[in-house]
Amino acid sequence: MMKRIIDELFLDEFGSPELLAGNDAGVAQLAPTGRIAMSTDSFVVTPQFFPGGNIGRLAVCGTVNDVATSGARVRYLSCGFILEEGYPMADLRAIVHTMAQTAREAGVAIITGDTKVVERGGADGVYINTAGVGEVPAGVELSGAACRPGDKVLVSGTLGDHGIAIMSQREGLAFSTAIESDAAPLNHLIYNVLDAAPHARCFRDPTRGGLASTLNEFAAASGVDIYVDEDSIPVRPEVRGACEMLGYDVLQVANEGKMVAVVPADEADAALAAMRSSRYGESAAIIGEVCEAASTRRDARPTVRVRCGWGSTRVLDMLVGEQLPRIC
């Protein structure tokens, strides 16, 4: 049965030459000299099917985006499945088909993988692990520690869509307008921004902990303060309303198809135009800037602040704990 699943489902859908070779490792050609970027992630989201995607789309997008934040040209993925005994083949086929479609959209090949089956009750349907590898072009040096005072902060689109889409399905919440996950491969968006803003400092996909955690990570790594303007941050009205109803800060809600970028001020407009010209960046915005750390005390920590619409500011803390467990 395991061989049939591999031969008739995984090999048929993914079908890269490296995978079809049938070896224990996929051998792929990378540049003879240079650097590679690699990342891995595991996906345990519940429910596994939700508006805007399923666990398979998350698995491909999540790893593609993680590798792409280094500026690498993402080339190859691996995938590992943990299946619960009795998991419906129709559901597995739908997930694998979605993964294959998403990999083609991102322009990457799935070249190796693994499948394990555990006893009934030993897992919650299906878990997926993906790992990705890409080539980092010469001269590209992106890091959360590279932010400098005066830099601008950009986000590629509306925040909170994924987290609220998952929560609405999990809790059976109904809204007047459908809220869908934003899961999307953003590697081409990043490439476009790097072409337009070659001195970009860093990229990060604001998944667990949302924008708040991402900006606090940048601030801590670079030793700077960051200010963002609440009115400039794109959020769908239905998502904002759901967060207010549920008591969530939308800036701490997970995203799976958005990118945060920090770029020099003189390249910000070009970076914004590049984002907006991309398929998944139509709602991109410049939302804030990097500033000198306000305190020079040794024990002081860099701060992220939000300028509110009525003129005051508030501290935007990193999310503590798991606001929405099993969100990806």
C-alpha cells in the first residue's frame, strides 16, 4: 500500500527527474561556487482544509517564503508526511495536488520525500514537514541585524487574514464577508523588490506572532527603535472587526502570505512599486520607519511603537505564548 501511494500519488503529482530517479537522496545541481540557503518547517494546522487553501499549500508556501527571505533563488523542496491510519485517500490526494500546483507556481521542484503511517489516534490526520534549498546571489547580504535609522518599513498586504480564517473555521464563526487565508508563495515578490531596491536590509514573513513579533525581532537584532503608523497598516475591515470581537491584536495575528521588508529611505518608493506590481502585493504599503534607540542605557531594550490615529503612541510587544495554537 505504501509503495502504491508513493508511485501512484506522490511520484505522479511531483514528478521531478530527481524524485523519479528513486534514490534515497535527490541530487540537484547548484552553482559550482557560492552560497546556499536552507530552511525546514513542520505543519500541523487544524483544520487541514480552510478557506483559501489547505495544509499542503501552507507547507510549500511556508518553506519557499522562509528560504526566499534570505534573498535566495529557491530551487528545491523536500516533503515528509506523517499519516494517521485510515486517513481518507481523497483528502490526501487533494492536499498533494495542491502542493504540486503551488510548487509549480513558485517555480520550485520537490525532489525527495518520506512517508510514515502511525496507528489510528497516533496523529491528527496528517502532518507535513518541508525543507527548501536555494542559491544566494553574489552580493546579497540580508539580515534582521542590518536595519539602520532612517530606513523604511514596508508590508506587502493586509494583515491577519490567515489567523482569522483558521479561527473562524475552527470555532464555526460566520462573517458577512468570507475571510480567506492569505497563504501564497512570495519568492517572486522578493526578487522584484531586490531588483528595485538592491540595498534592502531584510525580509521576514510575519507568521506566528504576526507583525509585532517580526518588528521586535528586527529591533532587538539591530539595536534600534521602530515606529509604525496604525492608519498606514493595511487590514481588511472584516478582519479588524473579527479581532475586536475576539479580543485579538491584529498586529499579533499570524500571516502566511505577507512579507515585511526594511529598505533604505531612498529606495522605499521603488520597493513599494515593485511589491504592488507583484501578484500578491497589490495592497502593499509603507507603514513606518527605523529610528535611533531612544535609550542608551545598557539594560534598555529596543522598542517598537505604534502611532495611533488620535496622536498617541503605544508599545507594540512581541506575542507571548501561542495566541492561536496549530495555526500552521
